[in-house]
Amino acid sequence: MSLRLRLTILVAAVFIGFWLLTSIWMVTGLNHKLTTSFDKRLQSTAVMLSNILAHVPQSAMAASLPSIMQANEVGTAKGLACQISSLHGSIIATSNSSSFPNNSEVKPGFHFIHAENTAWRTFTLITNQHKITIADKMLERDSLYYDLLKSILIPPALAILITLGLLWFAIGRGIRPIMLLTSALEQRGSEDLAPIEIDQPLKELKPLITSQNALMARLAEVISREKQFTSNAAHELRTPLAGILAQTQLAELTTGNKQQRALMQVSKSTKRLNTILDNLLLLANIDADHQAHTDESWSIEVLIKSIINEMIQDNERIAYSLQGKEIITVIPSAMVTIVCRNLLDNALKYSLPKTAIIMAIDSTEENLTINVRNSAHVLCADIPKMTTRFWRKGLTEGAGLGLSIVDTIAQNYKGSIILTNEENTFIAEFSVPISKNPYSLNRAQVL
């Protein structure tokens, strides 16, 4: 069911329901008023005749009654029927209606009489000398009642039908922006992410259009990033694969030292390819798992020592300090492990040989901050690009995914990564908010 039809039906139901209630109230009131008016007419006619008869001599009664009743519309085709009888029961005069019964035993007051398939409403008045009965046909009463009922109900019913037609047109004009929005969305292709533009949108639709356009912009950005990521990944994978293929062919055609060097290059390219694939899988898992929380507590100090001990060749270059809480919750230890390894690998790879790498961990009630410093000269123009996936400068090794992985984790946990260069010292600072924990450690250790 369309919105236009639904609104029209709802409004029509309200209008018709209200009209029916008021009509029932009016019809009931009209019936009561007509009955009261007709009964008062019978009663007043009977009283008037009794007053007239009181001043008419008995000798002139027979000659005067026809003219008196005719003057009071008694006995006419559309008028009232009348019967005058004595107190003893003998009928003195009657309107001679063919269907009105001659009955002198009618009791005083209002009554209903049925005779010859005709219903009568009667009023009988007993005076000192006469019994006067005035009657009215119920058929004439009903005819007048239905005529008045038609005049009361038909015009409003026609007005309601016309109003519903106008309402259908007005609702169509009112919801036209919604129909335009629906049409604009239906006509879009699967790859059309352009902003929605509608002339004079409704005030209530503006937040919807704004949020929809924001969603389109985010989708366009994500799709663009994914396309760029796919293209860069294919390029990065093609290079070691081409090297592996070339060195394999060379190893097949040579012997001795040349063959050994070719096989070493194959092994080196294979390791690089394996590293790229591991990083790509890691990025995919991090992107798919936003803000994975855990209730498990873990020690930051144990984690840092474990990471440094894994770097057998360069662990003597690394010094770390820890301040604040030792026990961490909420953010999984696996994520912090990835961050620390990537920051240290980046520092070891791009720092000057045999220079110190300093890692400072500050764990407060609100934030976990990991700061890594190494000697390097980085151009200010290159710093914003360093978290871009697959970005590398020059002929440096690696796939350009380390800092982008750290940046992705920071974004997923509402944190940040800040890269700066101060006097040939490159600083990478990772920070995320953490929950409160009763365990704390206030000390500094240097390895």
C-alpha cells in the first residue's frame, strides 16, 4: 500500500467516523424533536377545539363543527383526523376519514391506533362536556422525517466525497518530495554514489537526505580505498613473484655460485612475499573486527619483554620504560603486540645502524600511550603519507603496510597515531583510551 493511499484512508476514516457520530447524534435529536413537535400539534389542536366548542351553543353544534374543523385543517387529506364524542360514548362529529376508526372508548392522552393497515398517533382530551380525539398518520410523519433526513445527510456526504478527492490530490502534492526521493533512489545504478539532489525538499527529509549523502560519500571513499588497495596489493605481489620467477629460471640455467645466489634471491623474495601476504591478512582481519574488546587482563611489561626478546639480532639497541598501570584490559593484548612490533620494525628498518631505539609506555587510568623514537631524518612533506597503505619512498624495503596497520588499529579503538620529526629524531606515538583498572605500577625500567 502506498503512502498516499494509506494517508488518504486514515484521513477518510477519521472524517467518515466523525461524520457518522455527528449524524447519529443529529438524527436522534431530529427524531425526538419531530415527535415532540407533532405531539404538541395534536395536543394544541385538541385544546383549541375544546375552547371553541365551549362557546358554541348546543343547538348550533352540528351545523358549526364542519366549518370549525376545516378552519383548523382537521379532516383534510394532509391534515389531522378528528373525532368528537359525548361523555356517554356517542359520537357527535368526526372528520369522516376512511381509515380512522370511530372509537369513542379511546383513553385520554397519547396513544397509537392501527386500523386498515394504517398507523395513527392520537391525543384524547376529555372536557366537562366532550371527549375530543385528534389523530395524525404515522406514514405522513415518517415521510416528513425522511425528507428532512435526506436534506441533512446527503449534502454533507457529497461534501465528504468531494473533500476526499481534494485530499487525494493535496496529499499527492504534499508527498511529492518523498516520491521524488524514492524515484531518485530507484533510478540509481549499483555504482552510482553521487549525492542525492531534490528541488525544495521537505524539512523532515533534509536529515534523511543529509545522512544518505554522507553514507554515499563514505561508501565512495571506502570503495575508492579498496580499489587503490587492491591495485597496490597486486603491484606489490607482482614484484616478488616476478623476481622469484626470474631467479628460478636463472637457477635452472646456471650452476655453482650463480645458482646459489639465484636461490638466495628466490628465498629472499619468498620471505618478502610471505610478509606482504601476512600483512594483508592482518589488515583484513583488523578492518573486519572493529573494537574487539576482552575482559581478560594482561601485563604490558611481560608483553614488551616478549616482543624485544624475539628480536634477537637487534634487541640490544632497544631500551624501554614503563610508567603507570601494568595490568591492561579492554584492548586485546594481540592488538598491542601488533602495534609494538610494527613500530619497532619500522624504527629498526629506517634508523641509522647501531643507534638506540627508545620505547616509552605510559599507562594511565584514561589512556595507553606507546612512544617509539629512532634516529632518522624525515621530510615534513612525507609524514602525512607514511600511514598510507603501500606508500614507500625510494628503494627502501618493505611493503609500506606497517604504520598503516598501526593507524587502522588506532582508528578502530578511537585512538590516534602521531608522527613527528625533531632534530633528526623520528617519533611515532600511538595512543588509545583504556578502562580503569585497580592494578598500577609506578616505576621505570631500562633494558
